[in-house]
Amino acid sequence: MKVVAPLLAAAGLASAHTIFSSLEVGGVNQGVGQGVRVPSYNGPIEDVASNSLACNGAPNPTSPTSKVITVQAGSNVTAIWRYMIGTTGSAPNDVMDITHKGPTLAYLKKVSDAAADAGPGGGWFKIQQDGLASNGVWGTERVVTGQGRHDIRIPACIAPGQYLLRAEMIALHGAGNYPGAQFYMECAQINVVGGTGAKTPATVSFPGAYSGTDPGIKISIYWPPLTSYTIPGPSVFTC
Ligand SMILES: *[C@@H]1O[C@H](CO)[C@@H](O)[C@H](O)[C@H]1NC(C)=O
Ligand SMILES: [Cu+2]
């Protein structure tokens, strides 16, 4: 039995990843994999040119879901991150290993049918980001120590209709070389109601928005100590 514990500990470290497993709307959790395309395995995407950078996928195939979640424009939703698809707790180790430091981000893409649209390609705009705060705390750390909760405001001025909501955490503990940064993302299927449509966001592509040479993707976060951090991707769309 003496050999078992180290083996288990090593396996735990090797797979200390995370999954955006459910969406909370108006204080109501919609259910694991309900309206969120979840994989069975929690591993990252590391290739920024992969189609799986949009909504995950090979080598972590996701399960389809027919649910499209109604969301009020101008309100907040909460992406709930869990270590594994079956994780029920919300303590830090139930969310992601705390060594996984980096930004949190969220994007939307307007689609005609959120349950059917695969995700890769153009049309994505960023609606939230949280990088390195002046006290040295990263966006991912705030989610890990905050019960896996990732708050995302749905802009009030976008057109009503169906969207894919891509919530993302980027772990930079091994990002000194590329590939090395770990991209964790899943897509929720939402129907935005009450949007004014007053503004049309500029958009980017996934894959395409990130490069392996981006200063926020190929970066050593340990030494010298960082005083600032450039979050990858476009600027955040605001109304
Ligand atoms: C709503 O989400 C935004 C991030 O998009 C966050 O900055 C803000 O604190 C959230 N508001 C509430 C009330 O949770
Ligand atoms: Cu990991």
C-alpha cells in the first residue's frame, strides 16, 4: 500500500485542470452540461490554431446539449468552474489547482441556432476579462478561491437573439515557451432577450484571435516578478 499514495498524488497533479460545467442565471444554476457543452475530460487546449480553441473539442470531445438558456441583456450570468465534471464541492481544489495562474475572459458570438453552431470562425467579441491585479492576484485565483464563480455581464446594447457564450481561463504556470499556456474553455448556448441592438461589436475569430507569440501567452510569470500583464485578444466591447 505504501506505493499507492505517491502514485495517486502524481496523478492528481497531472490532471489538476478545470471545466466550465454549468451556467448560473438569475441565481438559478441551470445544471451541469445543461446548455453548456461539456467534455468528459478536463484537459486544456494548448494549440492556439486549433478549432478546439473556440468551444473545446478534440482531444476533449464535448457532449451536445439541446438546451438554450434565456438571459436578460444587461444582467450578469455566472460561469461555474469545476475540477472535474462530477465534482460537487466548491472549495479551491474542487475548482482548479491554485498553481494555474492567469486571466479569466469571456466572449460572445451571435449565431442563428446556438444548439447547432459549432463555434469556430469569426463573429466573436470579448465581454469580460480579469488579469493581474495590482496586489499580484490573478483572475484565475479569484475564481479558484471564489467557489468557482466567474461573473460575466451580458451587454445591454447588443441585438437580441441566440449567442454562444465562451468562458475561458488561461493557466500560465508553464507558459515560458509556446506551446505551454493552457487554455480552458467551454461554450454555453444562450438566448439574449431585451437587448437594444444599439451597438454592433467588432469581432475576431477563434482560432485566430490568439498567437503563440502574444506577450500574454508566451510568458514566464515567476521571475522577474510581473508588474503588469497584457491579456490576450481584443479589447472588451462596451456599450
Ligand atoms: C457583473 O460582471 C462583471 C464582469 O463582466 C463584474 O465586473 C461585476 O462585478 C459583476 N456584477 C455583479 C453585481 O456581480
Ligand atoms: Cu491543469
